[in-house]
Amino acid sequence: MISSPPPSELTPAQAEVVDRAADAIRQHAAECGAAQDVTPGAAAALSESGHTRLAVPEDRGGLGANLSQFARAQLTLGAADASLALILAMHGHVTGAAFQGRTLPEPLLHAVAEAGQRSELLNALASEPELGSPSRGGLPQTRAVPEGTGFEGGGWRVTGRKTWSTGVRALRWALVTAATPDGQVGRYWVDMSGPGVQIEETWQGALALRGSGSHDVVFTDAPATLHAPPAPGQPASSAWFWTAIAATYLGVGFAALDAISAYARVRVPTALGAPIATLPRIQENVGRTATALHAARALLLESAARWDADPSAASVPGIGAAKAHATGAAVFATDLASRTAGGAALSAALPLEKLLRDARAGLTHPPTDDTAYTALGRQLLEG
């Protein structure tokens, strides 16, 4: 692992957008959690925050955030609420990877930039019931059939089912992974407000991220006018996705630290006659929690800065390990904060039970811990 420059701070324009997005998340998180879906008001507020422009290059009308800046943004948003922050994380990572890694052809890059300028949210929909996570490989059952006589005829019809469609009610566009009749896997630009798109409410009662509305989507001959043909994997895709996940869930851990710190200052048991913040055991727990979170944050920002300095495959293992460490730190922080609060953590009066559930969702995203740490270890041992 080589040394890297310090992570980039947010520009004033980027910071303004992040603040607006965080305010929108805080304003609508409770209603989305209660509805177990993304409400129309929340969808509008997320779009109108300006976050859709964050990772769009400046010469395309955006704010030009690099990976370090994107990580800082998602740390702030994840602390506000993981469910809604994850919707913006998905838009940001697809956008950032597309432009930095040229993972999409120019017509699609133009469409992504225009969507960002118009405050229209997008996501990549790839997971399926039988396929599971696309990170494990396999051929999707969703099919894209060309209109007319040839594959390049200018239009396709997409049919299939996608699961874990984060924030689907807030989306205007989706990059849908599908296979052609001859087995080639590409991505297809589908208007989520167009024909042939149906949302099935499968997310009610979810363990975590209840406000994200990550329902199933069923496509039936949904028209797609743009597509990304089969292409080899690009390091930018992993770098931006793993950073999005790491930062968002690490933000949840910091929210737990804030919650337990505030509770400890005001909780005064009769037998003690003073805030529990004066007890050494409480101080130790808060110190352990803060140390774990700040260490994970430092590793994440260092890994992102290394990518900004050298956006190549060599920088990817460090980001994978930072993701594994960050999500683990978030789980540790929310668990220890709940233990520290005791029975009060089970009450809705404190946010700890929700934070505990949401943090665990970070463990489900790739890369898995064994894959991430093995990749970094292999790089170090072979380097």
C-alpha cells in the first residue's frame, strides 16, 4: 500500500447540496419509516436537494465530486438516516463510476448527466430472486429483446423481475441488467414512469432500511431506447459502490455515538444522583465506540484518497477492506451503544433500536469480509 494525499474536502457548492440533502432526509425519515416506503414528499425532497448533480463532472453541468468528496457526503447523509441516504448513495455511485470509469457509452453518459441536471434520481437494478446478488456471477433471467431485425436496431423490450430495488418509488430512471436472446448481458435505460413497469410491495416488515422502499420491480415489455453492451468489469464500479456502502453505514455508527452520548448526559438514575456520563464504564464504552468509528473513517477516507490519486485496479483492494471495516465498525458501534443504554435502547424514545437494525444491513452488501480482506492480503503479500 502506497502513501496517498489527504482526502479532498467538500467545495462550498458541494457542501450546500449535502446540507440540503441531509435536511431533506431528517425531515422525511420518520414518515418513510412509518409508511415502510418512500413517500411522495420524500421522493420530491431528495430529488430537489441537488444531490443528483454531486458526482456529475463539472463540464457536464455537475459539481464534480471525486471519490473522497463523495465519501464525506455519504458519511453525513448516513448519519441522518440510512434508508434515504442509501437512495442517494445508489444514484451517486452509478453516476460517479459511469463518468470516471467510462462504464457506459456516450449516449448513456449524456442521459445520466441530463438526469442529474434535471434532479431525476436513478439506480442500477441487477439483483433477481434466483440470481441473488450479481456480484456472485450468473446469467440474469431478465431478458432484453431487440425491436426490429437486429440487435442494434435502436430499441429493446425488457421483461423480468428485479429485487432489492432501493428507493424505487423515487426513481425516474433505471439501468436494468438483462440478457439478450443469445446470452449477452447488458444494461438497459428504462423510464420508471413509462409503460411496462410495475412495483410489487415486497419490502414491508423488513428487518432494516424500512424507509428505503426496496421493493421488487416487474418489467413487462418495458421499452428501452439506450443500452450499455456487454463489457468487462471496470475498477471504478467497485470503487464507487463500495465507498457508497461504507460511508453510508459508517454514518449510522456515528449517529449511534451521538445518540448514546446525548442520553448519557441526561440520564440521572435516582441511586446515582448524577448523569451516567460520569461513570467510568459509560465513558469507556463511549471511548471504544468513538475510536472504532474514527479509525474506520480514517481508513475509508485514506482509501478513497488513494483512488483519487491512482484510479486503477491497484487501489481497489484497499477500498474493499475499508468497506468491510466500516460496516463492521457500524455494527460494533450500534451494538455497544445499545448495551450501554440498557433497557432504554429497546424503546422508541431512543433511535438505537433502529440504528442497530439498519447497521446490520451493511453486512449484506458486497464485498463480504472474507473476500475483501483476502484481496488486500493477497495484494500485500504479492506486492
